[in-house]
Amino acid sequence: MQRVSFELTSEFIELNQLLKLSGLVDSGGAGKHVVASGAVKVDGKQELRKTAKIRAGQQVAVGDVRITVTAGHTAGS
């Protein structure tokens, strides 16, 4: 299983954008299609909401890739 770490720079990121910025898909639109296909799990549960808010501490799995979302430095921190 491939593990990817993604550092948030805000309170949350939309699921389709996370897939794009993690390099799993080429665009946010492609991310929406992957989510709609039922291939994405958030914290072990299938997620079908394309713009679900993903926050620090959550894990997103697509196939054999697991993305761990961590808190980054936000403006004002």
C-alpha cells in the first residue's frame, strides 16, 4: 500500500481537491468522477460526497493508496 501525507493549510479541503493535489487525479473534475464511482473511502467508510470536507486527522483511501491528512501551518498560527 502506498502512503501519502497531505498537509492542510486551511481548516479543511474538499475531497475532490484533495485527490487532485495529492496527485491521484489530473483535475478536480476527475476527482469527482473517482468519488462518484464509489472507489473512495474516508476513515474506512465509502464516501460519495464529492466535496466532503476533509480535516486533519482523517485518512482517505483510493485503491491501494492511503492519504493521511495532517494539520499544517495556517495563517495566524
